[in-house]
Amino acid sequence: MTDNHFVPEILKNAGKLIKTGVSISKDLTPLMRSKANRMLILRWELRNRFPNANLSMKLHDDTLKIDGKTIACIEDELKCDGEDVLLVLNKMFDADVGDILARVKNFVVLPPKKPNPKNDDSTVK
């Protein structure tokens, strides 16, 4: 779709398709998907470590918003509104989250493996 101004309207109405067996979602480029996966890991890790934290954490495309602060992966570094994400998150959660950020930074999304026809037992009879 070349006219991106239609996308928000279409996605806003996608909820009307519930229980129809049809779904619509926004596609991401492989780079954006990799960044989004890192943000999902970060959110998961933070929620597990701090289950009682009363902070809003929402993923938007390839960024994570935590109580109005936007965390993004820029040139393989996590940034929070241009600041060092470690300092911002340490302050938000009143704890050291350096180990979580290290795991998120080292997270590598591997492409799906393609089946190897030479090792496929279904072709041997």
C-alpha cells in the first residue's frame, strides 16, 4: 500500500473483524521487527523483575513507551528520549537494571530456518 495515510484508519477498524477468522495487522520491515522483538524482551524482563511496578508499558512499532518515556534502539544502542536508557530505567524502577539491558542488547533474532530437502525423510520411500 503506497498511501500510508489509510493505514491508521484501517487498523482502527480492524477490531470489527473479531470472531470472523480474519485479522489485520501492520507489517514491519525485518530491521523494525528485530528492534520490536528487543523491546518485547525488555518489557517482558521488566514486568517479571518488577511485577508490582505501576508503570504503563506499551509497544508501538519498534519502540517501547514506559510512562511517557520512549525507548528506542538507535544504531544498536538503546536510548530513552536521547538519554542513556540505563540511567532513566534505574531511576524509574529505583533499582539497577543493567543486567536486563545487557541481555536485551545481546538478543539476536535469527531468521527462520529453511527446511533442507536433503534431510527430509518424507521424500524417502
